Amino acid sequence: MILVLDGLRLPHILKRLTCVDLRFRLEGARNFRGGNMLAWQLLLSSLHPWTTLGFEGYTLRSPSSLLPGRTAAVAALCKLLMVLPLFLLLAVSIAPASATFQLVSADELTMTSEPMAPGAPAILLFHQVDRDDNGRTSHEDNYFRVKILTEDGRKYANVEIPFSKQGGGITGIRARTIKPDGTIVNFDGKVFEKTIVKAKGVRYLAKTFTLPDIQVGGIIEYYYTEDLRSIPFSSPTGS
């Protein structure tokens, strides 16, 4: 994966920052706070290195080397350089694997049947679940890809996602239809909620929606996040 900021690849930006003592002169860094401000200026100016910026009385000029006595700014910059890669890696890692739809292969588009399931109206091409237990509550990101093989299979465009009201909820629903010719139609319709089971202390619901332009030979994709709350446990004796 290549991270890009304003058209520049991350390694190029880091190279500019690590070589800053040869290309820039820092003025006005009177303490560590000032050094931090100048370090942020360096990060921004690395995208446009020949621009002079001002920030609360501090200035960044080019070229020349660092003036004597500016060690606070240098230390702040080094600290930033140590933290920046970790911050960027964290930003990438917290994004779920199902955050974007995956590419559809030509074989999936041209498929007309499944030898292992002859006569099947539809088949599940792909299903992925990514669970995260690191937050205040756990959640799962679910990703589905379904191939429609017959007229009867078009009913799978009516998606129903069951969940427990006490156990959590469903958020972040996204869906799309891929026609046999590869044309993509994004879902922008309404998502409804209906009750499946309701009893004393128990309520099961479902999020429902219908994908558009379903054709035999087409593919439907959708993903959603299921929040998983803790349900308090009570013993039969009430203790």
C-alpha cells in the first residue's frame, strides 16, 4: 500500500523532513512549544517546500542550515518524525477490511451456474467478517457478495439483516448491484426496520432494504457493522 499526501508519496515526504536541516532555516523557536509549532510547519511545507508560512509569530524560511541555538525545534521535529509513521499505520489499521467493495472478476460476471450446486437460484461468492473487541463495545463488519443465477434468485435482492435490540444494532449499511455487463448501480434507497419476534424481555428486529436493477447473471454486494453490546446475566434464582 502506498500512502499519498497531496500527490507526493509518503517516503518522499519523510525524506524531505529528515533532510530539513540542509534545506530550511528555523527562526523563532524559543522553547519546546515553539519547536512543536515549527515542526508542524515543516510537515505542511513539505508538500509545497518553497512556500514561507507563518504560525503564531514563528516563520519558516529557506534555504540555508539551522541556526545555532535552535535545538528545541530540531528535537520537536525528531519527535514528530518518530510518531508520524506510527500514526499513519494506525489510521490504516483501524479501517476494516470491508471498508470498500472488492473488485469483481470476469469469471464471476460470466458465471451461469455452479457445478457443485446445480440448479441453485443464487450462490454466495464471498463472505467476510472482521471483529473488533478493542473499543468500549465490540463490533463486527460483515461483507456479502451474492451471484444471481436464475429468475428465482432475484428474491435475494431483498436483504434482511436480523439483530437483537438488547444485544446491539446495525449501522453503516452500504450496498450495490453489479449488472452482467459490469455496470455498477449503488444503493441509495431507504433502509427499514421491522420486528421479527417480540416476547417478554426479548425483541428481535431486522434491517431490510431492496437493491435496485437486479438481473439474472448480476451480483449484489452489501456490508454493514453490527454493534455487540454486553447483555447482563441473571441467574434463575435472581441472585
